[in-house]
Amino acid sequence: MKILFVTPYVPSPVRVRPYHFVRCLAQEGHTVDVLSHVSTEREWEDLHTLSEHERVSASGIRLPSWRPWLNCSLALLKGESLWAAHGRSPRFSEAIRQNLYEGDYDVLHVEHIRSLFISPLLSQLRSESPRPKMIFDAVDCISALLSQYAERPGSLLRRAIYRREAVKMRRTEPACAMLFDRVIVTSETERQALAALMGDTGDCLEVVPNGVDLDYFRPSDTTPQEDTILFSGRMSFYNNAEAARYFATDIFPLIKAQRPKTRLILAGADPPSYLLNLDRRPDIEVTGYVEDLRPYLRRASVIACPILTAVGVQNKVLEAMAMGKPVVGTPLVSRALSAQQGKEIVIAEPEKGAFAKAVLSLLAEPESCRKLGLSARAYVERVHHWANSAKRLTEIYQAGSAEV
């Protein structure tokens, strides 16, 4: 098959879902043309690297830094969703149109709600015959995430903006999904959330789970450092920065009170100033961007994921489990996983005392950590293999013909 793969950001090892879909689809013998927005020099480098894969062609349209500000300002005046309007670009829409009419594609794959400013083009395309099969990867139910954000502590303005966005997105998500032949999400939880919004039209929803690169993230013979806790994630994301601060300021002191030599590593790009300031402490390491997370995972004796707001699958958790590391997470971490509590992952309530107790229990029992890590690795091998997810995606591409 020939696939036009449209994303609002460049697929890369950081943007794991589209990156591995593209990589695996090409390995299956399909031709994949990627079209992405590009905002930084690093993204141009990632685009070039992506093109080095056989049967993959990747091109980008620059998104000027002023464009999202203009888009969101206009969306605010028009009463539109800021998230959906964020990446609006006439050049990007025209590039998609040109590719579609010149490329003779079997499938148009569109990733994420931030690509759906192309809705007018999709509406026009639906009425044409023949046309490619149209697949939307919603990834997660974004309105559910925005609703969580609106309930978190913060300024009245911030909460009001998220509340507004949640209301807008609850209308935007089902309306946009109806433009496609099939809509895919990361988990059954996300499918149910979107189905509740879509009503009778929700039968187009399919689950294609996230995977993990099992060759890259694999167990090591390296002995972990005693009493070392790791939390990782892109710190420019609100939920990751919130979790890092909560763990460092509320949970970590309770752990230190019982195990004074414990160290905390906060690894991830773009940490805000309040996290960078924690690096002044001798017992907390704030890394910023790291090219390779695996050395930090090897050092850690326990992986903590005290997420307070989240939807979908936490890739950082899958990567840690693939390396055979014991993970302690909140119920939001497990909602999209089928891992067994206490055997493959430890789930603790987010209340600081309960979470600290769960981490302390593992720190005190290295053998329990080892067994938990072995079971965690077996779980991801069984359930979260990118090749299997790509095969499921191919089945969805091939099922039936495009609906007019």
C-alpha cells in the first residue's frame, strides 16, 4: 500500500507512536510518505533521519513561531477550540491537497486532533470517488484530559481556559472523527471515552495499543544504584512537570525520613525553572534533555510515576518495564494497561503517604524489585510489541474499502 502519513509534529524516538508506526509499516513493505509540521532545527534533523528508512519519504512545512499565537487568538474570537486551531496553516493544507491529488494513495493517515484544521479538505475528499481510505489516530480522548486539567489546582484563569477547552473539545472530537472511515486510539479506556461522545457513530473506533522497542529497551546486567528513584518524561508537558514537583516536594521527603541516603533523578527535556532549582540539592538530579534514557533507567532501583493527570498509555512506563525495572504508578498509569497489580506493576494511590509507602517497600526489598522487573518485561513482550501494533494497523487499513 501507499500511505500518506500526516502529523502535526515530526515522528521521532521522542514521538514514539507515529515514529514506530512509520518504521514498522515500511518494514512490512508499504510505501510511507510523511508530511509534518516543523518548528525547530532539531525537528528538521529528525525529518532527515526518518527519510533514511527504506520506503519512507519525509517532508516538512515550517510552522513559524508566531502562527500558533495568531491561530489561538483568532480561535478565541471565533469561539473555536484552541487545541484544534493551534497548528492551522494554509501551506500545510495545500501541501496535503497536492500530495493527495498527485500521489495516488491507498490510505490517508492523520495523527492527533492538532492536525484537524484540515477538516474542510477532508469534507471535500469524502465526497470524491475513488479516494484513499481515511484513518484518524486520535491517540487519546483529549476532552477527558482537558477536563482533568480543569480540576487541578491553579489560577482561576488557567482553570477557566481548560474548562472552556474541554467543552469545545467534547464537540470537536466526535465531529472530526465522523470525517474518517476509521478512528484508532491507544487503549480500550480511550475507546470507551470517545464512544460515549460519539453515540451511534462510535462503531468506527478501533484500539491499536502503543508498543515499546524491545531491542532498544532491554534488561541489563548492570547492578542498579541503591536507593535511587527515577521519574522521567518531557517536562514541558504539564502533567509530567506537575508529577515531578509533587514527588520531589511532597513524597520524596517522606522517603528520605526513613531512608536518608535516597537519591532522586528527574530526567526529561525542558524542565521549568521550579524543577531546575531542585538540582541545587545534593540528593536530586535534574538532567534536562537526555539523548539516551537507558543509562538513567539502569541506575535506578525503582521507577516512580506519580502522575496526577493523564489519559492513554504512559510510554515512559512501558520503556521502564521493558528494561525489567520495577514501576510504582498511580491508578491513572494503569487505566490503559492490562498489567497485573503487584506482579507486573505496583499501583499506589496518589496520596503522598500511600505512594511513599509503596516506593519504600520496594527500596527495602531488592529481590522483590528483581522479580517485579522480570514479570514487567514479560508483560510488555506479550502485549506491547510495536510490530504487532503495526500489523493491527495494517488490518484496519485493509478492512473494506473507503466509504463515500
